[in-house]
Amino acid sequence: MNGYTLSAKAYKQLLEQRPDLSDADKANILKTIKSLELMAEMSDEDRNDLFDTGAFNDISYGYFKTALKRCDVDRDTMANILSEFRYLLDVMSAAAARDAV
């Protein structure tokens, strides 16, 4: 059992314990469970391959840019860092990025 499976299980328990949740909240939780179960079935290599498609580049960029803004990084430095970040998203594999952590 991996972390994705454990998280999906916890969300399922939440649904059982909280029948009073709104339909919208229930629908969001069900979507999250579906995503977690999908990720649970994938190997690290599969997840790396998925990230390497570039499908998550804009999302990653948005998180990173927001972090830089919240840390009050000056504009020139931010522009340089974001340029390097975009470059790395294009040329560095997800496996290599994981290894850099």
C-alpha cells in the first residue's frame, strides 16, 4: 500500500463519516479519490513519464512564480529564475529532477 492508496482510503472514510457534506464537496472528493487511485496504480517511472509530457509545466510554473512573488524576489531576479525554470522543464527529465532533491 502506497501513500496514494492511503490518501484515497482516508477520503473514502471521510465520505462515510460525513454524510452531511454538500453534493459539490462530495463530487470534489470523489474526483480526488479517482485521481489518487490512478496515481497509486502507476510506478515512479510512469509518473515521471507523465510529467515529462509537459502537461504539468504551466501548473508547476504557476506554483513556482507564486512562491517567488510571496518571497518578494525582485523582478530581474524573478525573470532570470523563471527563464531558467522554463528551460529546465524543457530539457531536464522528471527522473533527474527527482534525483536533484
